[in-house]
Amino acid sequence: MTRTSELSRKTSETDILIRLNLDGTGKADINTGIGYFDHMLSAFARHGLFDLTVQAKGDLHIDAHHTVEDVGIVFGQALCNALGAKRGIQRFGHAVVPMDEALVEAALDLSGRAFVVWNVSFERPMLGQMDTQLVEEFFRALAGNGLFNLHVIQRAGHNAHHVAEASFKAVGRALRAAVAIEPRVAGEIPSTKGVI
């Protein structure tokens, strides 16, 4: 079973190409024009063990919002494509990631229903050229288009870089657990309904 996807999306604001392999080794080739976001997506791929290519051009002369959100949109759609009917997956994932003084917990359910609970705050407005509000925007776009339920909860921390990076790593590791194949269910849909 090949769980890969390649998707592109072009609007008047952004031009994005994403390649995703859910059964990779964490290799990342990321170029969004936003250095901090590139760093976070690389960490996301490494800890999720996804092979991920993101090539994005956006209206950065305005700000980074459209680019970050649209990467989340295309990434979520690519995730849905790669998962297909979701046969044999674990479905649920959970991770708690410390980074120095920061501690972030992520839990998710690849339920086919999009919902985000975001309980993370930042003590400064910018991380490089990326507005800290865009961390939440990325995950809302990812879960909204990936059709999954996501909770991200900050348990500790005040350094904005550490809090954001722990968030990306925690969600990456939770997603890694959720997409993992469970050999005991032999390709069945992980739901009593028989469909997700």
C-alpha cells in the first residue's frame, strides 16, 4: 500500500506544491520563503516520520498569513488523499513534548470531522518573519482540510520559540501515531460505523 500524495494549489495570493509520503523517514525539502515556518515544517516532518516537500510562493510583501494558511490547506488535503479510506490505521494519536521550559500536549482523532481546540499562548508577537498567531492558523487549516479533531494544550513555557517548536513536534508525533498501521485489524476501518 502506497500512502503518498502530491497536490498543488494556485490562487492570486499563493502557489503551493506539496508532496507527502506517510511512510517515510522524516526527510524534508521545505521552501516557503518564511524561514521560521520552514524550520517548523522540517521539525514536523522529522518527528512525524513523513517525507515532505513543500514549495510555496506567496504574497510575502503583504505578510506571511496567506502563505502559512494555504500551506496548511494543501497539506491537509494531501493528508486526506494519502490516507484514502483510512483502512488499518490507529486513528488516534497523542504526544507530550518538552522543550526546555516548555511542555506541549497534542491529541488527535482522524475522525473525518474537523475540530480544533487551541490552548497555546505566546509572549511575543513574532518569530523571525512569522507572526505567532499564524501557528494556530496553520494547525486550523491543516485539521480543517485534513478532516481531523485536534487538541493542542500548552502545559508550561514562556519562550515563544520553544512553545511553537514543541507544538509542531507534538502534533507531528501525534499524527505519526494516528496514521500508523495496526496489523491486528487487517485493513479494517477503525470505526464501529464501518466508515470514517
